[in-house]
Amino acid sequence: MGYPNKDKVLKILDTLDEKEKQGKIVSSKILPLAATAADRMKFKLCEAILKFKHAENLTNQDLANRLGINKSDVSRILHYHIESFTLDRLVNYLQALLIASELPYLNDYLNLQIEAFLDVDFEQEEKKEA
């Protein structure tokens, strides 16, 4: 049995695309090269939630229960559908997981990283570049 021809492959891709639009298939999304800073942050937060899920050996239902959301929202997070979520919502989800886990110190680390980023003295940074 050989490889399918180009027309058959295109037809399959069209069918998959249509089923995804109908919500029958959830596929992982990739981050575009020209993504905004907010979208890059949302992507990284989804990635962190996915890593947490694997580290804690959680099912999607377990994760949904811990976050107080439905499984379809969990699926969107785990497949990087960042357009479905605000940045603050994803930060809150990650913080809720970290606080409730046996790793609450990671929440402190997350807060320190956010504060360090937001406390950047942009005037000082410009002087460094000059």
C-alpha cells in the first residue's frame, strides 16, 4: 500500500479542519512567530499548567475539579487555545494549582518572577543598552 495522493490528503485535511470548526476535534495550537507578548505569556502559562498536570499525574477531570471549570475548558488550556482565555484568568488558574498543591513555594516563585518583570526600571535598561 502506497502513500495517498495529494487530492486525498487535501480532502482529509479539509474534513479535519471542518470538524475542528464544529468543535468535534480539539487539536493543539502553535504560537505564531509574530505573537504578542501577552499571547506568549498565555502560551507559557498553558504550558506550565500542562507540566503541572503531568507532574501530579492528574486526569483532565481532576484538573477541572481543582480549577472549578469544565473539562472542555481544561482541554482548551492543555491544547494552547489561548484565544479562549485572558492572561489574568490563566495566572489565577496556575496560582490556584500551586497553592493547593504540595508545592506552594512555586507560587511564591511565580509571584517574585512577575514582580521582578514588572519592577524593571526601563530608563535604567535604556542606559545599559547605550
